[in-house]
Amino acid sequence: MDEQDPNEDLIETVFRNGTVTTVGILLAFSLGFITHWAANPIPWQTYHLVAVLPILAGIALQMRALSLLLDTKSLQRRVYERANRIFIAGLVFTACGVGMAILLDFFDIATRSALPGAG
């Protein structure tokens, strides 16, 4: 029933290669952010999981999208579009987590500097 000719509805290899490059670069930025944040001098607290979990979920989705795009089957439009949807979801999760991390660090720094004698 779902037997579609694989030569039908293919995307251009050059177009897919550009997408692979974009996904790889943004995945590297995501990994770099979590690495940099892990080395942050502010001690980690349990509430930081609010930011860490979406970042890690987003990174996992980005990695899944990259693995799908590196497969030769990704030249089929349906596989390519699925990988793109997974990548965008991963990007949204990561961006939300990064935003939360920035807010948590901002409020932590603001709280510390508002304490008497902390300065």
C-alpha cells in the first residue's frame, strides 16, 4: 500500500548537504553552550534542571536529526522533512533551555549582589 518508488520525489544532494552543515554547526553551538555553562563558577542547584533538561533533550533531538540526514535515505523528501521537523523541535527545546539558563544565572547573580556585604 505504501510502496513508493524511492526515485520519486527526491531532494537535491547539494540542498541536503547545506542542511547537514547547518544542523552540524548549530549542534556544535548547543554542545558548546552546555559545556561552557557546566564550567560556570556559579554552583549548580537542583532548580537548574529546569534549564538543563530541555537543553539536553534539544541536543538529543538535534543529534537524531543529524543522524537521519547523514543516511542516504534522507534524499527522499519524506525522510528529509522528518529530519527537519526533529531538528526544529530540538532547536526550540535548546533555545528554551538556554533562555531559562540565562534567566536563572541572572537572578542568581542579582540575588547575590543584593545581599548586604556581598560585594
